[in-house]
Amino acid sequence: MIKNNRVSMVIDNGENSSADYLGAEAFTIFGRAQEVRRKQARTNYSSLLSRKHPDLAEFASAPTTALILVKIDRCFHIRRFQTITEWKA
């Protein structure tokens, strides 16, 4: 990400079975990543993550953990295997 900050993430609810391919949905996010380095911003984001996932509190606040912020450019929502909706930032 240092040389190329363009990233994508896929989130889906599929169960990896032939029965769910028409019921599964996927959300693909395209954006640009940057490490959160400012102390105040890092504290805010790690606190937010820790509230949502308390078991990750120590990990999120560790100085060896990089927190990555993704500024979203566009998203695709795919459902029923081929119905696609696009959002642009």
C-alpha cells in the first residue's frame, strides 16, 4: 500500500454452497488506503474499533498495529448472482 494505495474489499454473506448462489449478496468497496498516524486520530479509531470488538482492544491500541483508513471511491452491491448496483463517492 506504500507504492500503490488503491485497495478493494469484498464482504459477502455466502455460505459456499450451491443452494445459496441466488440468495447470497456481496458488497465490493474500492478506495484509497492510508495509515492513520496522527496520535489523536489513531486513538479515536482504535477506541471505536475496541467498542465494537472488545476482544481486539489490546491489539488495536498496540504501537505495532497499523490502522488503515480507506477513503471510498465507489462500491458495488451484487445480489441474485447478477443484479449490480453501483455507488460513487
